Amino acid sequence: MFQPISLPSSPSSDGCDPDGYHKSKAKRVRTTFTEEQLQVLQANFQIDSNPDGQDLERIASVTGLSKRVTQVWFQNSRARQKKHIHAGKGKNSSMDELSQDSSIHCMQTEV
């Protein structure tokens, strides 16, 4: 049978703590979106759910977010859309419902 592997209780010499995080790297702070940022992101998502790099830079500039945060927001929104489409087969789910759900979800998880 398999034997469970226990992690050392003291930091190892590789510079990582027991959870595998580097000591020198601080944990990334979760991004909190303002209502205005969400409105801009959602409006652009309804126009194009998969913007190219140039559009991502433009949206990032307008919202004051980094291009990477903007890119991840679009990735997450596409995943939510796909999830709702698959979960809503046989139901009438509109883009407006998805947008409302998206903003509620972001506001709840981003606090």
C-alpha cells in the first residue's frame, strides 16, 4: 500500500516553506473590481468575448487594470459563459442573465 508522505515542519534549504511558496515572493493580492471596471469589462465582453492583444491593452488602459488582469477576467468570463451554456441546456438563458450573474460573482469573490 501507499505510505503518506509528510512534509518537514521546518523550512528546507531550497528557500521554500512547507507549503511550497518561496519566502521571497509575497502572495499575490486578489484583484477587486469596481462597478465602473465591471461595466467596461462586461460591455466589451458582449461585443467580443475573445479580444486580441491590442484590444486587451486598450481595455486595460480604460479600466486602469493591467493587461494580464484584464486577460484573466476575459478567460474566466468565457469559462463562466461556457459553464452556463452547458448547465442551461433546455433553459432560456440570455446574455443579460449571464452578465448579471458575472458581476454578482465577481463582487462576492473579490471582497
